[in-house]
Amino acid sequence: MSKLKGIYTDIVKIRRMVFAELAGLALKDAKCEEFDKIPYRIIDTEEATYRSSIFKERAIVAARVRMGLGMDYEINQEHKLLSEGIRDFLNNDNQLKEPLVNVIRFACEKCPTNAHFVTNNCRKCLAHPCSIVCPVDAVSIEEHAAVIDQEKCINCGKCKEACPYEAIVNYERPCAAACGVGAIESDDYNRARINQNKCVSCGQCIIACPFGAIADKSMIYQLLKSINRGEDVRAIIAPSFVGQFGPLVSAEKIVAALKKLGMKEVREVSLGADFASLHEAELFAEDVPEEQPYLGTSCCPSWTYIADKHVPEVRENISESSSPMIFAAQSVKENNQDSKVVFIGPCVSKKLEALSKKVKDEVDFVITFEELAAIFVAADIELTKVDAEEEINDASYYGRAYANAGGVAEAIRQNLKEKYEIDPPITKADGLADCKKTLMKAKAGVLEGHLIEGMACEGGCVGGPGTLLATNRGAKNVSKFADQSPYKFAFENDKLNETDK
Amino acid sequence: MVKVKICAGSHCSLVGALNILETLEELQKEYPDQIQIERVECLDKCEDIKKAPVVKVDDELITSAQNQIVISKVMERIK
């Protein structure tokens, strides 16, 4: 997990302020010209604080504004006001398009890629084991210290291990280190570039970049405009939501606040998780091992993208079952055909899932908890001051526990045990790199008969890039909220139709 | 005993209060008898989001609070 996850830095602050500004303009139905003022309101100092100049700082904020609206970040090479491009976009497609996760190229500080360096801890010792153990003769002892020839070095790490002074460090690009599928490469100027053929849009690099050079696109503006137009917008909220808006804000208050914002209804996505766990238990019981050797879960879109892009041979064994998001959205639209559904969650790649052909009629908007918190600020809704409390009770214990690593497999396993008297071996992949490794194992045939859970974010959905809370705290809240459910198993949930159980 | 009141409202949570709370709770483990943390509802000082998060260390009100400032104020009083 990136070291920056859960730490509030100025990067996080600027990102959230941009969201709040965009939400504010949407709520006010402001004119396009107003967008031009955002970079000046956010960077309101006289001199640069973070970069070489305030002009660059503001240009980067402008890029964030564009992406916050769902546009490509690129500033044209010709002179053009921010608002002009925005006007074109809003009047024409007004729709988020791939690629979802982007490096803002002029914000990238070109960190050196994976390399070993000698720090000034080096005492130029007599033994200098670093140079002796090097298999490619890349370490020489120069006037003041050992020096590693980067041309020769193969990054085996032997010198680092041998040094008695801990003088050698292994340095990785934080974005590339966070990317477990190797999607981050370098462009001709040595800036990070995302290879879209490999990227699974999990968003971990957004959190990991210490210069805030990577961002995803958002649908905040389009969602709020839809509410402003008086459309029937209904929210489905992912199981990791508990506690994300402060320790004093109960689930009931979050629901009340969403209604105050204009949502006609709020349902738990965990309801969809109950559907999904029952459906996947049924698939497993029917097909494994006769029809397929093992079953991978379907709820994490990045996990399924890893199969698509990196290990396509195993794709057919990842469940085709709809994700909890889709089931929850369908259950809302069943009764309200003209409504729009917004999925609120911790997840970046759900934005992409919602754009897919299969899902775009079910889910109209996807926003993160972080984006929602900024919307609350813009709408001047302070959740601790919301008087009303609205009950929310849509899901079982195991459905609510979907948000924690291991929760998905456990829910399916419980259904298998109770309904089919099957207790399958379980493999859990936690984090991007682990997901890829697990799929490679599956391909090699060593996971026959297994139920395989894949979570691209470490710790599960509570570790998602769209959360406000540290992962371990989010996990505790999820468990506590799950304990409060009146139903233990998915098939005990009264909200499901008998035929689904 | 240093009494710290930290706003746990949604405005302050957006701009870093959760992080300050977490750091304070870690610090409290080291000085269990000397720090008292109270999570309070909105202290009504964040009408401008730039003033959030809001923290009170004993009687001293800190707006636009940052981790390192809050911790140093607390440590000053412990020593």
C-alpha cells in the first residue's frame, strides 16, 4: 500500500478543494466564465508554494478542473481560456471518456525509475563489500564514497544487503511502485506515462504520487446538474461508507444528508452484495469443478480488468455475475424506471464499469466518498448538524462485510455451506500485484476447485482511493455496521425476492 | 492533563480532521494519563472552509489546524 494512503497532504487538500469548487458552481448553475476563477481561488498566494511558479500551480489546478468535469486534462497548444474548452465540452458530449486515470504531464517531476543509490551514509570503508558482491562490477570506490554505475547496474540489490552502514537505498518511482500490473512507463521526456493497454484504473497511483501529478476524472458536475434539473436521482451507497464522513456521523445521518441534497432514495449496495453472493454460490455449486475448474469473484472491476488485459486465458473462469453495484441499481430501477442512479463508493474503476455497454443504462453516475464529502461542503450541509436520521437496513451481515478483504469469499462460502453443503478451498488475492500473481497461479492450474476472491485495493474496498478514512479504521467501521444487521446470511434478507434466494 | 477538542464534523473531516484525530490517538497511547481527546460536533468556526479543521487545545482555538501544529501545542503543555 502506498505510504501516502490515509495521510492528509496538500495534494489531498487541493484535490478536494477543486471538487468543492466544481460542486459549488454546479449547485449555483453558474456561468462557464466562473470556471476561470477556480485556479485563482485555490492558488491565492502571491508566490509559488509548491512548484516553480504560481502560473504552473494554477495551470495544474486548471487541468484538475477539466478532469473534474470529465474532460481530458490536456491544455491545447493554442491560447484558449479554460472556460472556452469547458463550454464546448458541456454543450456537446458532456460525458466522461476513457482514459479514466491520467498523468498530468507537466505536473510530473520525472522521478528516477527503479535504481540503487549510494547515500552519504557511505564511509568509504576499507572492506567495501558493496563492490565485492556486485555481480556486474557496477560499484566503484571513488574519492569520497562508493558510486554505482547506473548503466551497468542490474538492480539485484546485493550491494544494499552487504553494506554495514545501510548506505545504499533502492529507489523506485512511487507511482510505478504502487502499480502492481506494471502499467507505468516513461515518455520521451522521462515523465511517467500510463500504458492504457495495461492499466486497470484502480487509482492506486493517484494516491501514491507525492507530486499529485496523477488524477482521475469525475462526474460530480453532471450529477449535481441532474439533481438541479429536478430529475429523480436515487443513490446506492457502497458498504465501506460507514464512518467516512467523520466519527460522529452515523449511517442514518449520511442517508438523511443525501436526501437533503436531493436524492429521492438511498439504498445500500450491500443489498446487491447479497444478490451477488447468492448468485455466485449457485454458479459455484453448479459449475465447479465439472464445467469450470475454479470460480473467481466478479465484484472488483479492476480485478476483472487484470484478467482481461494481463491473463486473458482465465477470464472465462471469473464470474460473469453482475457486480453488487449492478444488482443494487437494478433493484432501484425496477420500481422507478425513469430514475437516475448514482453509485457512491470508494472506487475509481467503478467509474469505468459504469461506462460499459452492459452497465450504462443501470448506473448513471459514479462518485467517490471523497467527492461526496466535497459536495456536502459546497452545499453547506454539515452532517453533524443534520437533525434527521433515516433508517437504512437493506443487507445481511455478510453482505455488509463485502467491503473488507476476505469478505466477498466468506459471504459466498457461507451460502455454499448453508445451502449446498459445500465448503470449498478459498484463495484471497489482496492488492493489485497479488491479484495478478493469483491469476497466474490459476492459469497454471494450481487452484483447481478454489473459490478465488480478488481485491485490487489492499485491505479490500475500504482501501480504495476514494475513501477519506485510513484503511484499518474503515475496516473496523464496516465490521461494526455489519454486526448491526438484523440478518446474518444473504438468504435471510427480507429485502430479496424469494426467487433470488 | 491536556484537553483536546477536535471537530469531527463532515466539513473538518474533508480537510484533514480525521488525520489529526488519528495522530492524536497514537500520541495518547504514549501519554495515556496526560491527554484527553474529545470528538465534538461542529464548533461553528468553519463558515469558510479555509478555517477548517478546527481544534481546541485546552482554551486555545486553532483554525486551519494541521497535524504538526496541533501536536506541538499538545506537547508544549505536557512538558
